[in-house]
Amino acid sequence: MRSLLWLLALCACSASGGEPLRVVSLAPSMTEIMLELHADDLLVGVLDGGDRPPALREVPSVGRQGQLNMERLLSLQPDLLLLWPGSVAPAQRDQLKRLGIATFSAEPHDIDQLIDQIEAIAQRVGREGQGQQYAQALRDRLRHLRQQYRREQPLRVFYQVWDQPLYTLGGRQVVSDALAVCGARNVFADLNQPAPQVSVESVLLQDPQVILAGDQAQLDSWRAWPRLRAVADERLLIVPDKGLERPSGQMIEATARLCALLEAKAPASR
């Protein structure tokens, strides 16, 4: 069986002349980008994570996030893998490198970089024209949002990922840049880890003006500290859109909804 897998891997390194590119997406965000580029017809396999888009119901699965089925992936004979590093376990990422299958890896740290990577994916899969047009539309929208929501003094925001233990986002995580687009600043932007663990005491010390979290229960727990400005001013807000945490083109509109929420609850003085 092992020799068969290696043979499949060797056969998968490049597409035969004239045949459509065979692409396997190893992250839901990458799958979403392929849909946005109208290139989903090239997908022969996807890594599942959450609900499947209806257009991809018949596309074979190669596992779930953190649980890649390597044998199934190789049986699909992909020409190109689209990889988000965090969606595949480190040992399996190393295995994919050794197999030599062409791979496009993306982990944007800001929204401009995300748009550049969307355009690069379009070029890689032969949809360059569509990619350029889509990327320009995203850049125009992003520029408008930055102009609309610019603040002289950024709004200080704590973005809570989880509560037990308490996790937030670091400054090199793309959501931190989404906050910046909205005229806000992640109070833990000086931390480089993507999702650092922090203490309640450190949040109290930062005294954010707004706390964002995924559900009401997480937000309500902060009412135990009424001296927090976010609590005193009733600025405990549910993240308006889970798309904010999926780095694909739709993230720009998810950012727009975040900006509108922050502006409604903490209007800028203009």
C-alpha cells in the first residue's frame, strides 16, 4: 500500500497537457476563494470544516481540519494543493512537502496581503482575468472603508476568542487589521502569536473601550468588573459575522459589518 501511495504522489505532480488543473483545497477559506473566483469546477477534493457550500456537495472530502486523509488525497491525483498552514497538522504538512505536490500556501497577516494572495491564486489556477477584476473591486471597497471609518484616536478593542482559558488575537492576525480598517486597535496588537492566551488581569490593565466576543455568555462574564470602560459604557458586543475569521474575499464585507457595529456603539467624533 505504501508503494502505491508514493506512486500516486509522483503521478500527481503535474497535470497532463491540455487537461484541466486538478486542485485540492486544504482549508475552508481556500475553498471559498475558489468559489469567489468561479474556479470551483477545478476542485477535485476539499478539506471540510463547517457547512459545505451547496455547489460543492458532490466534491470528495479529504478529511477535516487537523485530520487530513492522506491516502484519499493522493487517490485524487491533484496537480495543486491550496494550503492554509493551520488547517493541516505539522507532521502531515512535512509529509506533503516530501511528496513534492505543487502547493500554494497562504497565511495573510493583513487584508491587503489577503487580496494579493487571492489574485495570486487566480493566476495559479488559470483565472488571471477574473482574479484581477475581483481583487480590484476588493481593494476599492477596502479603501472606501478606511476612509469612511478613520478615527483620530483609534478605539481600543479587546477581541475575545475563547473564555476558559482566555484567548485573544495577536497583532499579526488578519482580524487585527480588520479592526484597524474600522478605526480601532486590538489592545493586544503588540503580541506576535496568532492566538495568545491572556489573563483577566491583563485585560483589566488594558481597560478596553469595547469587548468583542462570539456569544453573550462570554460577554456577560465581564460584568463582574464594572470598572472596565467597556462594561460601564455597555459596549460588550457580539462579533457580527463569523466570516470575519475566514480569510477570503467575503472578509471585506464582514469587516464592513464590524465597522458599522463599532460606529453605532462608539461613534467617532468627526
